[in-house]
Amino acid sequence: MDFFISQFISGLSMTSILLMISLGLAIIYGTTGVINMAHGEFVMIGAYTSWFLQTTFGMGLLVSIIPIFLITALMGFLIERIVIRHLYNRLLDTILATWGIGVLLQQFIRLTVGSELKYLKIPSFMAESMTLFGQEVSIYRVFIFVFAILTFFVAWFIIFKTSFGIRLRAVTQNKDIASCFGINSGVVYSSTFAFGTGIAAVAGAFIAPLKSISPDMGTNYIIDAFMVVVLGGVESLIGTAASSLIIGETSSFLASFSNDTLAKALVLLMIIIILRIKPQGLFTKRTRS
Amino acid sequence: MSNKKKTKLSVKRRSFLTNTVKAGVFSAAAVSGFPYVWFKQGNAYAAKNEIKVGVLFSLTGGLAIIEESLHKATIMAIEEINAAGGINGMKLRAVEADPASDPATFAAKARTLVIKDKCVTVFGSYTSASRKAVLPVFEKQNNLYFYPTLYEGRECSKNVIYTGAVPNQQQDDFIPYLVKTYGKRWSLIGSNYIYPKEENNYCKILLKKLGCEVLMEEYVPLGHSEFSSVVNKFKNDKPNVIFSTVVGDSVVALHKQYRAAGLNPEKMPMASLTTSENEVAAMGGDAAAGHLTSAPYFMVHQSAENEKFVSSYKKRWGSDKVTHFVSEPAYFGVYLFKQALEKIGKGDITPNTIREAVKGQEMIAPQGKIKIDPATLHTYLWPKIGICKSNGQFDIIQKTDQWRKPIPYAAYPNQTCTEKGLVTS
């Protein structure tokens, strides 16, 4: 029973990490229809920004969330304005362009910071473990879980409860008609891209202390992020959360009964079977189109 | 219209063909004839008082994390040798190639270095995958390859000089020490590829002899960074020792998550063959403290040669840089090469003569006095056991009293590597 509980908690922790890294991807794809291959690199840039702020200005992780979000959101905004903007509705071109941006960002970090692994520490008051349901659990993992839920609700609030969210949803449903009603779809797109980038970067900054920081760390995360988004259905925030939970818990329990290598393969197999039955993912909006 | 074009093209093709043949004859003459006229030594490998050696480490891609430091150590040794006057009055020239962490590119670049650049020897690579990829090139061209990494053994090539450790060298002292100090219940965790599996094969043989129990043997995908399930199994099984052959950035994630989960290294240490100062710097001293590593070299090892190595390395590449148990063999490998050439002296410099000259060669490396085993072309080394401290350096708690002979087929008693190749009994 103890083992079951600890494995369930591990699953929740994996869920929160998956949710954080895939949220930005889901928002950008859901709104603009751009398959952002540079998403993993945005996560990586977040980790490096956090490392930079920590080593240069001695900023702690919590204090640096806002600067990280702002710096990377600005970066996302510029990328949208300079590159992505010209490629909407050209799926293959956006894949290629964002892939290229990812490669550029990786090499930029390699040339400026160097390719060796970097060290980012867990804030000291969260470095220990605590007892939760009779299990020793890392405080930092609990913190990531709480923060992921928080980020999810902030995103949900912005999309469903603000006037910007109304415009965003209008553009998502039908860009041309939304434009007829006086909504500037360009502004909506670039701010969405900026927002998605910022969330990805903050995710990177939070996950890095638990893992490692290297210029190519993004390539691992982008696969996970795509699995979550594809399984959950691309236009649904709830879908993203639900599929994070499904993938997180399934991986955790499969890994406990077998091992991580097999678990990874089985989870992929499960996703392929589900997509065979529901090609649009688990959560789809019903539309007339 | 199309007819016209065709005729034109065929004329061109013919003239092109004749030209090619002419050029071919000419260049064949150049290859066989000119060097003898131009260079008094008559030696294609040591032209213009220069000996070309290849340096083949990834500076881009995932492996750059570690291979950059091997590149730096190799280049530094070459620079030092040149600054001290070269070898027999000839300078070494490093031909650098970046294989971008990709085994296929490793093979392609190795071929270029050997065939086009005519390097007499190549220093390179970190992973077994890239060594296996370049091996056919060196065997077919009968060239020489210096490989600096500790690896899984089970290889017997007359075209590779192995300056890193094989399983018996790292484990023969380490495993008994751990059993005596911590206990007999063991868990094995590794990355999912050949190196960890072969190390574990040998480890299990030793554990069986010592009457130990293996609670778990698991492999995670390369680049894996989510260890909560693995850590839960540690908590559940409560092993006395966790034998870890996890490599690369996964090591960093494993240590950090072990620490965050509140496990205690004093009761359940991770014993590793792959955690060096390099990885420790990336995980932070807190996460590394109390865990053990067995290796022939640690940065803190006290010897005049090591002091010189560490201070020159920092001076050349930056004061925050660390030396470790793969960069040290990369460094002394170049000096072994130098000694071999000095032994050859005025004789013919070819991969064959260098191989013969390097056999039995001894030198004082930063880790101690090492020697190339003539039969296996592996190296006699000085394994040490280090325990990590929170400042990111190791405390050496045990040293072997004599150098350890390399036995590349230690886990396979019916196979022996000899000068004539692999012998199966």
C-alpha cells in the first residue's frame, strides 16, 4: 500500500512537470495553429536565464520568475513578429522555420555560455523532504505541483475570464469573422506566442534544479510535450491537463512494475492506440466545420 | 532541340572523361613519385618536418558536454610538446574535426583524417558507440586510434590504444571495499546501452563470489531525467549499496532527485564508475556528497605530475575548469605517442611502427606510473576509490598498492586478448 501511494505521488509529480512543459505548446498550437518545434528550446532558454540570473545577480528562483517570464515573452514576441507572422497557414514552413529557430537558439547558448552542464540549485528551504500521507516526499516536487496547478488556472483565467481571452477564442474559432468585428488578430497572435513562450521558459527554470541544464536539454522535453498535446486534443486546456495526468500516472505505475525503458515504450504504444481510435485526441470541441 | 543538346553534352562528357584519366595518371604519379624526390625522409606521414595527428572530439551536439574537455586536454598536450621543441625536431600538427556527436559522422570524419589528411594517428571519441563506428576505418586502413575513455572491455583490436580503464581495473578493489563497508544487499541501476550492461555483468560475477544479493537490476533510457520511480524502488528495497552506471546528464538528475527525496548516502550510497568532477560540478556538491566513485584518476590526486597538469589546464582553458578521469588519459595518450616516436627515432614513421614502439611503453602520468600492455594495447592503471565531499571534490579513501593489469575479457574467462588477436579456448 505504501508503495502504491508513493508511486501515485510520483505520478502526480510527473504530471505537474508534463503539464508545465506542454501548456505553452498547447496554447500556441491551439490558437495560432503553429507547430512550434522550438518549444523545447524555449524551455532550455528559461533554464539558462534562471542560471544566468542566479550566478550573475544572485537572484533566487522565486524572485526571478517574473524577470524570466518577461525576458522570454519578449523573445517570443519578437520571434513571432519577425518570422512566424509571415508563415501562418503554411504548416510545413512553420515547422521548418521553428525547427531552425530551435537550432539557432541551441548554438547561440553553446557559443556564448559553453556546452558543459550547468548547475542550478534548489532553493535551500525546499531542498529537504517532508512527510505526506506517510511518505517522504521532496518539498521541491510538491512546490512544482502547486505551481503547475497555479499556472494552469492563470492560463484558464486569462483565456476564459478576460476580454483578451474572449478575443483570443474568437480568433481561434474564425480569424476572418473575428477581424470583421474589429479584433486585431495580429496582436492576439503575437501576444499568445509571447505568453506561450514565457510559460515554457518558466517551466524550464523550475524543472532545471531537479534535472540538468545543457544546450540540448530541450529535445527531451519537446517529445513529452507533443505526446501530451496530441493525446489531449490540441484545442483543449482541460485535455492538456487530463492527458498529463494520464501519461504521468501510467508512466509511474508501469515503471514501478517493470522499468523506465519499457514504461516509455508502452506509454507511446498506448498513445498510438488511442489516436487510432480518436485521431483528434481525447478532448475535442464539436464544431460544424 | 533536345537532340542538339545531347550531342553537345556527349562531347563534353568525352572530353571530361579524357581529362579525368589524364588527371588520374598525373596524380598517381604524384602520390608514388614526388614525395621521394621532395622529402629526404621518404616518409609521407612526416612531411615538411611536421607530423599530422587527427583530433576527433565532438564540439557540437549532446556529447560536446564531455568531449569538449577531452579535446582541450589533447590539444594542450600537443601544444606542450611543440613548445618543448617537438619530437625529434618535428612539430606535431593537430588536424581537428568535429563529428557533432553522431556515430556516422564520426566514421566519415575519421575516414577523412586518415585517407585525405594522412594523419598517422587519431586521438578521439568518448562513447563506445562512436568507437565502434570508427573502428572499421582504422582496421581497414591499418591506422592507429588512441581512445581515452574507461569502457566495457570485450574488444581486442591492434588498431586501438586504450588508455582508459576496463571493468576489472575499476571494480576489483571497489566491489569488495563496498561489500565490507556497507553490506551485501545491492541494487544495480544503469543507462540502457552496452557499457552499463557489461559493467554489471562483471559486477554480478564479483558479487556472487562475495555472497551478495542483487535486489534490482534496471536500465533507464539514455538522456532519461525522471527518476522518481527508481528512487521509490530504492526506498522500498533499502539496498546497502546502489551500483550506478548511469551516464551523462542522467547522472546529474539521479543524484539531485535522490537528494531531494531525502535518502541518506551514509546508509545507502551510490557507487559509480562514471561520476567524475565534471558531473559533480553540474549537480552541486550537496547532491554529490557521500557518494563514491572508483577511477584511476581524481583531480585531487597528489603528485608533481598532476599538479602540473591541473595548473596548466586551468591556465590554458580557464580557472573554473576541472580535470577528470577521462581528460587525464586523453592528455597522457599524446605523451605516449611522443615516446613511441622518440623510440622510432630516424626510422620510418607509420602506424605500424608506432604501434610496435608504443607496446610496453611506460611513463609517469598524473595518476602514477602507467604502462601499455603489449598483448592487449590496454593500459596498466592505478585505480583509486574516492568519496565525494560537498565542495565538489573527492577524498581519496583507498589506493591500490600496485598497478592493475588490464583484462578486457575479464567477464568472459574462455576468451583472452593476445598480440595475435582474440583467442577463444
